[in-house]
Amino acid sequence: MTTTPGRLSIDAELQIDHVRRIEENEVTVAVRCIRGPVRLSARFRHIRGMPTPIDLGLTGILFCGHPVDELDPVCTALVILRGTGTLPPTPGSTVRSGQIIQGSNPSVRPTRTDAPPTRRA
């Protein structure tokens, strides 16, 4: 876990590959986990190298087409993020390909309500 002075501790990082779907306050993106594992309900508050704060909650992870509760480092998946900072990937927008979003995992491991036994990617 990394702690930056004046910032929250960071134990979850996802690198955006591409945006799949955009809605008003939700975005579905293909990502690669670069620090984790990243668990459901993780909160992303910062884009590495950008001064603009974001507030995105991780509400879904699809690994190889299957919902999972967490994503391990180096794995890729589709994730659903909800909150502010989910603007379309255009010049000047917040979330774009290649960027790394940084945040923290929940202190308690949440599980999906429709979940069979916990699965990891």
C-alpha cells in the first residue's frame, strides 16, 4: 500500500485500456489491474498525473465473461465504475485510454448479491 502525503492510501490501481459503454453516471471499461487485488466497492479518487479529483466506485467486474469479486494484478477485465469522473473519452475528458486510476479497497470484502461462492480472477 502506498501513502502519499496529504492523500489517501492507495492499494488499488487500474489502467484503462478502452471505454466500452458510457451512461450518465456509469462507465464500463476494459482495464488491467496493476496494483491489487482490486475488490468490488473499491473507491477511485485520483487519476495518476492529473490534478482533477474523481469519485468512482467499482460496482462490477467481468473476468472472461464471468462476474468475480476481485481482480488480481496483471489480469484484465471489464469493470463497471459509477460516480463522477465518467465523462466520454474525448479531449479534456476525465477517464481515457492509458490512464491509471488510483484508489483504495473497502476494509471489508463485499460480495455480489447474486453471487455463487466467491471467485477471484
